Amino acid sequence: ILREKAWADLSNKWNNASALALVLWITYIFSYNLFIFQILLFPIYCSYSICFLLNHRGAQQALKTDMLGKGYKQFARITTTMFLSFLYASLWSLALTGVFFCIGLLFDFKGTPMDEEYLYGWWIPFFLTYTYKQIQYGVTPYILHDYPYLSNNRAIELSKKMMKGHIMKYIKLYISFWPWWILIICSLGIALLWLSPYAKATEAIFYEQIKEDYESKYAS
């Protein structure tokens, strides 16, 4: 249902939506190996999400490429919040990976700390934990837009609260796009210009639903 609504939202707007995706990915590619540039582009990444939220809410011209620069009006707030979410996810991942690493040493599971296979194996809990935390923080860009009075940490905390009980639904939602990933491979990545807007439009509707659910519970 969410994907059907997202498809309807993008009806007759695919050219603008794919243009947004193209600009986003060009900036990402040129800054890929430079972390400081990635940080400076956080407002663009957030604005990209907000474009599809505003489009869903019926805003005119929401999918114009110049909308990507709107986030720089709140550069400090957006940049620090997104950096903190990255930092928290990384620290949680390192902490849990350290726990598993220590357990492995304590019980001498497999190999030794110097074995290459052993060391690479400990990236699994890091990756899983980091992914889980990023999903928890996944609606932070929308919260920054809808709750301009919230501080950095409160916005991140609200994202966790909204996502509570909805994480599996979020994961299943993105897994449902698997045929598109096959198309992306077959098209050498070109189809990503359509998948990215489609997925973001769906995510925006998902956010609207969990926000309504959270606010109804809070009001009661």
C-alpha cells in the first residue's frame, strides 16, 4: 500500500524526481572518499528526504532541484544532528563488537586474534549493529523538519521512539524493492535514478504513518 501511494505521488513527476536523484548521486560520488565533504553535504541528504515528504503533503515545486539547497538554512543544526547520529551508531557498533571480541578471547572460540579470518569475522556484529542503529535514527531528517524546536539529541531520541515497533516493517519495506535491485544491476546502475526517488517517497509516507501513530499514543 505504501509503495502504491508513493507511485501515485510521483505520477507525472518522474523527470523532476530522477533529476533530484542524479544531482544527489553526483555530489555523493565526488565526495565519496572525503569524509569532511560528506559532512558538509548532510543538509543536501536531508533536503532530499524532505522533498518527497513535502511532495506527499501536496506542496508545489517540492521536487525541484533547487530544493536540495534548502537545508543549508539550518546548516549547523542539520550537520551536527546527522553527525551525532553517525557517531552514536558507530560507538554502539564498536562497543558491541568489542563485547563479542572479548567473549571470543575468553572462551577461545575460533582461531586467535592474529588470524585474518578471525579478525574479519568481527565485522559482522559491527555491520549488523550499525545498520540497526541507523534504522532507528532513520526518520531523523523528517523530525528535524517537522519539529524545528528540538535539539540535536532530542531529535535523534524521538526518531528512536517513533521507530519502536516499526523496525521490521521498515526492513521489509526496503526488502520489497528487491526486483528493482535486479533491474539496477541489469541497467548498470541507471535504474537507481528511479529507484531512489521511489524508495524515498515510500519512506516519507512510512514516516507520516509512524508519526501519526506516535502522536496518537502520546495524546492518549
